[in-house]
Amino acid sequence: MKWFILLLSSCFILATFTSPSQAMEKDIIKTSDGNLTITFVGHGTLIFEFGKKVIHIDPYSKLTDYTSLPKADVIFITHEHRDHLDLSALEKIRTDKTGFILNQAAADKLGSGKVMKNGDRMEIAGLTVEAVPAYNLVHMRSEGVPFHPEGNGNGYIITFGDKKVYVAGDTENVPEMKALKDIDIAFLPMNLPYTMTPEMVADAAKAFRPTILYPYHFGETGTSKIVELLKDTRDIEVRIRSMK
């Protein structure tokens, strides 16, 4: 089974990353415009480095010492929950030139940033970004009250050269996700009861078929189940990284 998780094609290279605060895994993805470096901070938190740009996704200070990490050219916030919108982490990596992409509720709390609504598309720092709906259909905080209501949070598709990277945010396998096309790399959440079961992740992956699937933000949900569910889906490479 290890070969299925760790298989590296000629276009994708595995590396490691060490910060003064902790060791974090890193993958290097070859694109038509140079390497994309992905640092797996944990939870729903990622760092992308592309060209000379540093892009932080949902920085969360519980995971690492942000004073040791590179300053952000762009910060993406998927939604306003405190493990995705952490003002303490933001203050340590933002500069006067840092751009923010976020949903309306997060912008209301932060007081600044470029708001993207579901379905919006824009350019920032030379990158094309699309906002994808992120919401619950099944998992509810209470009867009729989803953990993540429709129309609020975003997932983001960010294009790096010829590679499209989809960071789903907190969501289930909603129709808008399953209708995606030409996704090279997908980060899909598996943190119960707030997001998807492994079966939901497998259902979505089989629908839009990313080249590489990273389960992320998976908490205590076992990752072996998603590997088993997709073991016969040869065109999807499942990579497990430390993303609790």
C-alpha cells in the first residue's frame, strides 16, 4: 500500500522542511513556470511558495511559531472560524504590502482585504484565483443549522503555471465541488463532524479526479480509509501528510 501513497511521478518531487519551531513536510511540484513548493503546516494551514511569492492559507498560530516563517505576499482565508482566521498569526506574517483574499464574514472581522464571493474569479500577485462554494449539506451544528452554511465560506482554485491547485476549505462533497474540472492538486478536508467522511472525499475525488489528492484538516479521522477507498482509482494519487 505504501507505493500508492508515496508514488512520485516525474513531475512531483518530495522534500522536507525544517523551521526553527518544528519540522514540517514539504512537497515540490514542477509547473510550466517553475517550482511550486507546498509546506504542510497542519490542520487547514498551508504555505505555497512560487517564484518569489509566499502565499499563506488559513494561518493558525496554534500550529507553529509564525515569527520563524516567511512574510506573506498573499494570505487566503477560507472563512471566519478562529482556526482559519487567526489574528495573532496574521500579525506575525503580514506586511504593508500583503494582500488578503477572504470571504465577507472574515473581511468584516479583519476590517480589510479583497472579498471573493462563491463563483468569483480574480487576479492577484500574477495568479488566477477562483472561489468555490464551501458548505455542509449533511453535518449540522443543530437541526437545520449546518456547521458551514451555504453562501458563506470559500474554497480556492489557485493556478500556478499549468497547475491548478484546489484548497477546499471546510466543506462537504457539494455539487459545485464535484463539477470541477482539470484540477491537478486537491486538498480535501476530512475533519469530522465538521466536514467530510472518507466516503464523501472518495465520492468527490472520483467525480472531479484530481491528479494528486491530499486529505487535509483531518483531525482524528483515520487516513487509511481514504487510501483503501481509492486504491483502484489509478489516475488519482493519494498523498498523506501530517495535517491533523
